[in-house]
Amino acid sequence: MALFKSDLFRAFTIGFMLGVAALVSVLGSPFEQSIADQVIPAATAAPVLPDQTMALPAEAAQR
């Protein structure tokens, strides 16, 4: 195989194969919970704060 005699092509081939193996191992995992669920916490909403744009209209009118 004359194509893979170059070190550059050999390094790209090895890296591609390792990347594919990593993706297959993560995406093809038979576990109930994915790795993303274990690492990334669940999103929670911030508490609702009252609108303060019209908090004290009487003071603003006096200025």
C-alpha cells in the first residue's frame, strides 16, 4: 500500500480510526443513562422576580 507509507497519512488514518472507535463506544453504549446525563446537570429555571420598572412611579413624577 503505497498510500499509507507516508507518516502524515498514517497519522490521519490512525486518528480517524480512534475517533470512530470513540464515537461508536459512546453512542453505541448499552447503558440506561448516557454519559452526558451523568456529566451535565439538569437545567433549572431561575426564580421569577417582580417587574421593577414601575416600582415607585410617585417618586419619578416628583423629579
